[in-house]
Amino acid sequence: MLWLDTLPSTQSFLKESNLPIGSVVVANTQTQGRGRHGRVWQSQEGGLYFSFLIDTDFRDFSTLPLVLGYSISEFIDSQGIPSAIKWINDVFVKGKKVAGVLVEKTKKGFVCGIGLNVNQESFPQDLQAISMFLADGKKRNRVDVLLELLSYIGRTLEEFKLVGFPKFREAIKSKLLFLEQEVIIYGEKPIVGILQDIGEDGSLVLLTSKGNMKIVSGDLTLRGLGI
Ligand code: BTN
């Protein structure tokens, strides 16, 4: 494990490095932390920002972000903070984002990046973000948080490798944010529907005016809320 004070991005660092499968890179802050679709990931002091490299030996790898989000959510629950999964790669607490997952495929394997808000005391209003500290008033040792979280992730990935996504489907569904609510998926064009289910392949099933639709990518938002 490599734990540095600051990096542009642990994700870019690991992608460009020659570090072997299993490597974990952590930074206290990032100057160019990034999320999906090239978005900025605010990486100020107090959060946990890390990336790790795993091999590509997975059957259902398109569901990897969802399964990692599930593992993070289980960890956060275990800390006494109830959390939910926002399809496809976010973890929410009290209606705000507490963690995000970014998975990128490279020649060597999957580079998995996780940003978890641990001890931050405030965020800009427009971010709709929360930290574990803001949720329960406890400051945590980030080394302990990382080690515990990595052991959750390790167990989850082992199981995922053995049995694939279907084993996780029900558990993920039961933690899914906006289930049975009217949502908008922003993709090529916006799709409105009631969030009904999560498919065998990790897609979202929406009941739209044209019947059930399977959604494989896009940004999920509660209709009328814009988060
Ligand atoms: C998202 O919400 O779209 C995913 C956010 C992922 C952020 C993490 S922080 C560690 C790693 N390094 C990055 O630059 N991004 C990921």
C-alpha cells in the first residue's frame, strides 16, 4: 500500500504506474480528483481517497461499481450509519452523497477508485454531500476506516468472483435509493419512469409510459429533486 500526502488523482497515478495487481494507493488530498463523466471529485482533507488494482477475472464486471457501492454501504451501516445505494456507483446517507466509485478498465486490470467522506466538517451547499462525521458526530481514524473497508471489499469481491452478480441482486435492491419512486435517467435523452427493479445484469428496470424499459447507463435523479 502506498499512502501519500497529496496526488493529482490516486486513480490516474495507479493507471500510469507499473504497480502490480492488489496494489492500493491512498492520498490525504487530491488536486484533480475525478468522478464519472469527467466530473470533479472534491478531495479536501478529512476524506479517504484511494484506488486499487484488481484482475479482470470477473463474469459480471459491468456490475462491479454497483457491487463495490454495496460493499461500501455495508461498511457504513456497520458503523451505525444507515446508507443507501444510488445506482450505479454512489452511496448516500440522509439523502446526500457520502461515497462514490469509479471503475476503469486498463490492460492490466480494473482500477477501482473510491472516495469516502469520513471526517469533513462541511461541504459547499451545491455538492449535496455529507461525511460520516456530519452524519453521527464521530471523528474516525482514517487508517482504521481504510483497513476495515478494504476487508469488506475483499470479502465482497471474493464472493462476487465465485457466484457473480445474481447473488447480490436482492441485497442491492433492498438498499436501492428511489425504489418505486418516479425518477429521470439522463442519458442520450432523458427517460422518466417509476424505478421498479434491478435486472440480473445490474441494469435498472423502469416502468415508463411505453412499458418496462431496461436502462444500462445514465445518471439517475429523483424527479423534481435534481440530486
Ligand atoms: C463518482 O462519484 O463519479 C466517483 C468518484 C470517485 C472518486 C475517487 S477518489 C479516489 C479516486 N481518485 C480519483 O480521482 N477518483 C477516485
